[in-house]
Amino acid sequence: MKRIQGIQRILTGLIASSLLTACGGYSNPITSAQYVPVQQAPAPTVTRSAVLPRVILDNKQPTLPEGKSATDIRFDMAFEAPKDTTIPLATPSASPSPAATGTAAATAAPKPTKPAANEMGVPIGTTKKFSVEITLDDGQLLSNFTNLNWTSTNRDVGTISSAGIFTPVREGTTQVIASIGGVAATMVVKVTPGNFIWQQMASPTQANLYGVKLVNDAEAWAVGAGGTVLHFLQGTWYNLTQQLTPMTNGANIYSIDMISNYEGWAVGDNLILHYISGRWERVPVPVNGTFKSIDMLAPGIGWIAGESGGSAVVLRLAGPMGWQPVASGIEKPLNTISVVGPNNVWVGGDSGNLERPTIYRFNGTTWVKDRFTNNLIDWKRPTGRYSIRGIKMANSSVGWAVGEYDPVLSSLTGKRGAIFKYDAINDIWAEVPMADGIDKRFEQVTFNAVGMLSPTDGWVLGATITAALDLSANNQINGNLMRTDGSTLAPSHDYNVKALPQAFNGIDVVQNGNGIIVGDNGLIMHHQYDLNYRNNQGNFGNFSGDFGYGYAQPQTGGSLYPQTNMPYPQTGTTY
């Protein structure tokens, strides 16, 4: 009986197992290949936001007119240089052969033609829109065509957009390639220095500004009347005058120089200020006087020129002893100083009646008065007196001095501007004349400062004057900015100001072309030679390289000169 019951239980289990297996609900635990049922995932639900714009897909790849192919391509603008004949121009290809049919003919790409090589210059700070002329296979010409594949082979020099607009980045050479449908044209682009003008900056003061110093491309200082101290940092000028008033007592500050971005000096009416590690401090003066100009050569090495009691005063920084008077033997007041080396110092100042201009040179032991004649040719016998207001020596052989000449009867005939260039061969200062064809009334403009980019390129700062003996309605002469090539002088028009002040007073320029001019009524103008240039050095000390100007020590920088976003109704007009 038990045996029969066991057989029945086995049969019952087999029947149940078969039924479960057939229904998919059972898996034999001892079977090696297990079946895992997979449930199908529900269809995804896409939610569209009502605020999102509809996306329309479109083929943005450059294309030619439907059914057309290109046989030739060339730039269709005037070139600044002749076409390079070493690379042949593309020529139209023959018409497709009637036998060229089928899949092979339909898929074969046209053979690229050799690029047409041309050359042009694009100044930094501008853009150039390129376009091409395309010859189609039916002889039709497409002019001013820009829907192409544009490439610049050196993006560090310049980039080009999909619309063919080239933007220079830095000086150098790149190739702009325009291609489509198997044909291509090449333009050799030389990025040249930018021809920038001086642009007025937003100023935080209306005080007259007298001196300025560039620290680097992103930092500068300016000083002026009533203890004015301004700091330019990362694109903005800040006014520190009020917080420094307890130190300056509102004294005029005429000159500033920086040794590094952490240290500098400024001088004025009975005032010497020292900037160190982010703080200004007043230091004792060894003599009472008006200190007009300071020039620092290095930490602990610097000179100050001015006047005390109507006579010249010269101070020298003597390390831990501070500023000490130097016996110069110069009687008349001094206005300007330029230091080439520890034993090579030049000063300029006022002369007496019937005397030639006053420029003295310190040779390490004595002060020697410079000559303005070679004793064979007396270029001009003075009838009045001179005042040298600005001197800038690039090195011991190259330099300029500017100021005014006050002749007899100047109240009737007007004063005269004076500019001289040092002639190292003859060891004399030679007068720089006005360029030919310039209105003679510009000779009455007197000068305040000089800044040179090179021995053949620089600016002289002057003023707006009323021409003497001129009864016409147009007797105002705008001589605020003059340009010199080192040999002659002429009015400069490369500046924009919102309101022209009476005078431009101070300038600092460096070899890469960056510069700042300051003047009356808080005027500040920046000059940017290269908008995209990042000069990572500082403008400290005076001399580096062959010419002697420029950034001598590594510092952070960046060309961050913004515009004032104001209209400029008045430009650099002649009169």
C-alpha cells in the first residue's frame, strides 16, 4: 500500500511540474540554464515645455547653388601686394564629359585647384571682411560670396568667422583659406601694428593733472593739483586724494615715478611721498622747496629736481640716509630731470635774459652746462629767456628737451615753443623746426612735456593758445598735442576728447606703444598700440634694450583700457 501511495505522489508531482512549466511559472532549481522572464518596459513619455522654442534642424554647411559646381575661386578685393606668381592661379576645368555617367561619376569629388596666393596687411584693432569670386561650371560668376569654409592657419595671429570676418590677435603672419566644392583660395595675412589714437578716459577728478606713470598695461598712477593722487587698476581710475589729504595737506604734486608695482615716489610743493607695499607715507624733506620732477633708476637710486628760494635744488636718494641735497652750482630754478645712470643725470630749467636754454649734465663728479652752438655757427642769439619744462633721455646719446621761449615784446608778438634734440656727434642740442607747410601760428604754442616711442617717433604736449596779433574770429590754436619724427614737429590729430582742456601736461609712453597723457581739468587719455597684446612686464626704472624705454622687470599686465562710452564731438583739430 505504501509503495502504491509513493508512486501516486511521484506521478502527481510530475503532472504539476509539467503544468507549471507550460505556464512559465516554475524553474527547476537544479537546471544549469535558468530561464529569467523579461518584462517589456513601457513606452517612454516625452514632456515638452511650452516655453521652449521649436527647434528647426537645417543644414548649415556652405553650399553652392543647387546643381552647380565650382571651377575657380579667388578673393575679390583689392590687394595691398601683388599676387604671388610662384603659385599658379586656379583655372576653370573642362566641362564634364558626356561619357562620365553612372555611380563613379556622380560620387567623384572635384579635384582641388591650387590656391591663389595673395598678400595683405590688417592692423591690430581692426577687422577685415573677406569675400571671394567663384566661377561656376556654366561660366556664371558669384561675387562677394562668403558662404564658404573659412580657416586661419595660425589662430594665435588672427581668427576668422564663418562669415569671413578676420580679427587680428597679435603681430605675425597667417593664411586665410576659403574653400568650397573642391576649390580653394589662400590669402597671406600679415597682422601689422595698430594705428590707434589717444582716447579720453573717464576721470574721477576735475583737478589739473601734472604727472603720470605707467606701472604695467593694467596699472598706472597720476598726480596733480591740490594733492590729487589717482590710481588706475584693471580698467578703472580711482581717486585717493581725500584719504591722503591728512598726509599731503592739499599740496600740489607735480611728478611721480615707480620702482616696482610695490614701490614708488611722488614729489610736489615741499612734499616727498613714498609708496611702499600698498601704503603711501610722507618722508622728511632735507630743504624746503618746490620739487618739480623725480626720476628713479632703481631701488635706493633716484634724483629730484626743483627750486628753493628762486635757485636750483637737486636731491639724491642716498640709501638709508634718505634724500640729501647735492651741490650743483646751478642758479636758476630747475623744472625737469632725466636719469640715464648713477653718474649720468640731465636736468633742465629756467635761463636768464639773453641766455641760451638751461640744460646741465652730471658726469659723476661735476655739473656741466650743455651747449646749444658748436661755436662756429650760432644758430640763434637769444633776446629773451628760455624755460625747459621737459627732458627725456633715451640713453647718453639720444634725448629731447621741450619748453618755451619768451622773447622781448612777447606780450605783443607771443611766446614761442622750444624743442631740441641732442646731437651726440657734435655734443650740442639742435633745434627741431616745425614741419614745412604748417601754420606759422603754431610756433606760438609752448610745450610742457615730451614722450618718445623711438628716436623717430614721439609726442610733444602743449596747450591751446590765442594767437598774438591775430584779430580773426579763428585765432584759437589747438597745440595740445604735437607729433615729431625726430627731425621736425607738426600738429597731431590722433586724439579724441569730449572737451579740450587748456593744456596737456604729462605723458608716459613705452616701446610697445601703450601710453597715458594727463592734463588740465582732470584729462586722462590712453593710447593703445595693440588691443590684444598682453605685456607681462613692468615699466620700472628708465632703460632697457637698445633704445632704453620699456618694461624692464616681469610683472603682471593686460591691456585693459576701456572706452568712456561717451561721444567725442571734438577731435584733434589744427585750429
